[in-house]
Amino acid sequence: MKDVITAGVDGTPESLSAVQWAAQEAHTRQARLRLLHAWVLLAPEPVPHPLTEEDQNYWPHRMMDEAEAAVRARCPDLPVTRDLVAKDPYEALKDAAGQSDLLVLGSRNLGPVTRYVLGELGLQLVAHTDCPTVLVRTRQGGSTAGPAGPVVVGVGLRKPSEAVLAFAFDSAVRRGVPLRAVHGRHLPSFAYNRGGGVEPYAAEEAAQVARDELAKTLQPWREKYPDLRVDARVEMESAAPALLRDTAGAALLVVGRRHRRVLPAPRIGHVVQAVVHHAPCPVAVVPYE
């Protein structure tokens, strides 16, 4: 554990929401929060006089001031470091991820051109970072008031990821909220009759097999966290719509991304692609081997 959470700062409302979420997470983990803004045109620091609007670094410093003020309003005693890096943002954030337990980024709200929702930078980082990356949209920064919703985790059963389950269980325990484990799969071919309709008995049989497999996967984790309430759900449909429906009211959605170190180049996959664009809550993408 590095005990560092890094939040990217770029002056947007989404970035500010990400900073607020990261601050609360750092407080929960008793970790240090690192605020990072990267710009290739940063002038050498420090300057010998107070910054004015004519100074090249005025706006980066102002962004950092606003981000830190938002943190102090929520977590006044949280240890915070500020880094202005004269580097390409992708390279700077990727380097920072290697020195952090968690990377937190702002994610744009849905607009008419959905392929730009996260922006090219966010998509690249999600696909390449070695540590979990959390994507937060505007007004998803979290609140210190009122009860929080559950942590939801997408569970694959072919090769269940220990890293994904560990992150999800730990996140739920830290927040003192239930964990909702969701597995989605298509009905097998034998559940359909010749007319294309679904045979109820066969469909239930397939669902029960999936429920048994999910229960077996979760059992060691239930034993490790005996006081955590776990709601296991099997949805007989593809994983992405199943997860999106079961994240209503959730505090956090946790999904996995296979960390491929060989060609072809890393991709985030269609399930991760769908949930980071459409989930109503922050999404944690956890790489695993």
C-alpha cells in the first residue's frame, strides 16, 4: 500500500467532483491526497513574486487553489500535496498512477456525441493504468450527510478476479454499506423452444446453476467478511445492462479490466465501456491479470 490517492485537476466541474470524491476516499482510507495538474507549457517554479493574471502559471495555480479549497471544506485535516507538472497530461497521470493506490478522474456527462463522454485522455488511462481508476461525473462527488447506497460489483464466473472482489469487499466495509454482487449471463440455447420462446423450467434451471456458481465464488469472501451484508444477484441477460439496472442508488460500481501486457494493445472491453458511460454512480475500474 502506498497510502496515496491521486486526483487529476483540470478546472472542469467534473474534475472538481472527482477531487471531492477522492478527498472523501482518502479520509476513509487515512491516506494522503495528491492533486495533480499537468501542462506542457508550465513555466519553471517557483516564481519570485505573487502570481498575476499575466503570469503563465496563474490559471494552473488558481485551479489548484479551488480544488484544495473544496477538499478543505470537506476534510480540513486531510494531508494534501499539490503537483504542477510540466508534462503531457497522459504521461503525468500514468506515472502518478504507478505511485498511487487509486487514480481518480473526472468523467464528462453524457452529451450528443457519446464517444467523447470520457474524453480521449480518460479512455487511454483506464486502459493502461496499473492501479484502480475511479471515474466521477459532476454531482457524483459524494456527500457526508445521509445514508449511502451499496457498493455494486460485477462478478465474472469463468475466471473470477480476486483483485476486483478484494477491492469491492474492502470498499463496502470501509463505507459501512452492503455489497451487491451482480452476475449477468445470457440464457443458454436449451432454454429456448423451437418457436423462439423461453421454456420457463429450463430458464430457471440455468439461473439456478448460475446462482450456485456465484454463491461458490462469494463464499470465501463472505467468510473473510462475516459482518458484511452481501446481496448476490444473477440476471439472465448480458452483463452491461444487468449492472446498469442494479446500480440504482449505488455509492460505487466496481468492474474489472483484464490487464494485458502483450499485444494486442489494452482495451477496456464492452462491459466497462458501457458502464463508465452510463452508470449513475462513480465507477471503479480495477485491472487484473
